[in-house]
Amino acid sequence: MLVLLGSLRPDSTSRRLAEAAVAALPDGVRAEISTLLPSLPHYDQDLDTDTPPAAVRAFREQVAAADALVVATPEFNGSLPGVLKNAIDWTSRPRGAAALAGKPVAVLGASASPKAAQWARADAVRVLQVAGALPLEETVGLASATAALEGGELAEDVRGRVAELMGRLVREPLAA
């Protein structure tokens, strides 16, 4: 399992939500948070050749090696952040052999607003589908995230929804 973070901040609410998702994974399921997103150049078709930049090659290999992905996104100006969209763009190519193709994905979102990153989550699902991934229909959002995480722990109902989503992410590919 590979986790992609849409926020680069070390103590972001998205990271903390992703860490809760990793903690909720069933026993025996390993997960890694990718640290490669900040090193990716902006997507440029002229760079996307048979020999793309080293960071792109490494990231594509990391995504391709994962059985499934967890995407944790904040909501910036009503959508997903550029760093996450850029990562999706790089792994959606080359067409026909993309690292994202057929990859199951769970989407989580955290925002300071009461809307729980609903637009960022919806945009992430849409972009992932267009890119060839298989995002789960259900997503989990954390509203008023800063306040919700003030004590360091997620509320029990949010932990339950995250655990349920992680269980589905692990089970659904096996059922296909």
C-alpha cells in the first residue's frame, strides 16, 4: 500500500488522517508514505520521454509496485492541491502502460471548513478515474480538521469510517 499526501507540511491534517488510515489497515498489510511528490517536476510532455527525469522514474516504479493507493488531500481553493494533481498526471502516463492503470485507490480529505474537503475529494476521484485508476466510490472527509485533531486523536466515528474504508480497499481488489 502506498500513501500519497497532497500536503507537504510535516504535521498537516492530511498527514495525520493518512496516518490514522495506515494504523487502521488490517494486520499484515504494509503501507509506506511516499516522500517523492515534492521532487517531481511539473508535468511537461516534452520531459515525458523514454528517459523521463529520475524522480519521475522512481515515483512511477513506487506506484506500480503498490497493490493499492491511499490518497490524502487537503482542500486548496475548493480543489485538490497542485502537488497531488501533478503526481497523478505523471503516473497516468504513458498511456496503456501507466503506473496508475487499474490501481485501487481510497481517497481521504481533510479541511478546516465544515465541508470536509468534499470538492477536493470529488475532484481527486474524478481525476483518478480519468487517469485509469479505480478509486473507491466512498471517500472519507474530516471537517474542521484542525479542531478535530486538536487533542491528537480522531473522533471515534471518523476512525470507524477510516477503518471501514481501509478494509474495503484491501478486500475489493481481491474480489475482482
